[in-house]
Amino acid sequence: MTTVIDLASRSAAPTSPTMGTPDPLQGYAEAHNALAMALHYLRQPGAANVPGATRKAVQALAALRSMGSAHACTVHSSASTQVGAA
């Protein structure tokens, strides 16, 4: 008789939760990666892949915007804080 041993799941890593606060380093890494790929597309010899670079730049902007909306610390202009100073 052969003994059968059940193995654990073979997934590389557990899936990240879909809800909650996103990791700011993850957003920064996604933006950095997308901009690096956009530069790579533009620096190719011959015809540059402008549509691909544009797509990656938009992805980077989306990552940066998601980081900004996830945090409460936003930058306020100094004019709005100094209304009565003049």
C-alpha cells in the first residue's frame, strides 16, 4: 500500500488583501518601474515606442495619484494658510 502525502499549495506568495491601506513603498515602486520602462521605450535606437512610453507614463501617474489619495498628509499652498498675513 502506498502512503499519499498531501502537499501545501504551490503558490509563490499569499495574495495581498484587496482592502485596507496600500503600502506607500509599493506605489512608489510601481511609479518608478513604470517611468523606467517609459524611458527604456524612448531610448531605443531607431523609432522610439512613443505609445508604449505614454502608456507607462500614465501608469506611473496613476500610481502616484493613488499614493496621494491614500495618505492624509497633503501639501497645502502657503497662500491659503497666510490669508490674513498681508
